Amino acid sequence: MKLKWILSIFIILLWVSGTTSSAHAKGDGMLPQVLVHAGKSYKAMEDPEYISYDLALRDYLVKRISKRFGVGLDPKTFSGFDLLEIEALFKCKKSDEPFDTFLERFPKRP
């Protein structure tokens, strides 16, 4: 009887560890490019490392917004932080509101 319980618990633990590891394996390939810059500080916005971070962040966010909301944005038009704010606003918008009303609030770069 005791062996039966130990075996049951072992199988459950094995199953849980298998499901969590497979969930992490489905991650997005762009995220590690953004995480390479985690914890770094930059001297200025003209710093080459900051520019590469901002480009990676823009590309990642544009793909994530497109995938989740179906809105295609140009990564050259908005900064990375603008895209983070746009995504947050899209999460809060009502279903009958158009996306354009939120995009008008952000200055576009040529």
C-alpha cells in the first residue's frame, strides 16, 4: 500500500516537471535578444549598445502586438517605450474602439 502511494506521487511529480519544461521550450526566439541587455545601463541614447537594445525591443514588441492584436506597426515609427505603452493601451481598450484612436496619441518618427 505504501509503495502504491510513493509510486503515485513520483508519477505526478514526473508529469508536472514534464509539462513545465515543455512550456518553457515554446518560448519566442526574439526574447533572448532583448534579455541580452537586461541589467545594463547606458550613458546616453546615442550609445551603440542602447541603440541595439532599442532595435531588438522594437522588433520583439511589433511582432508581439501583431500576433496578439492583429495590428501591424512599423518598428521604425515608434520607440521601444512607445510600443510598450501602446501594447498596454491595447490591452485596456474596449472591443468597439478602433486602434487608430490610441495610435494618434504617439508622435511618429519619420
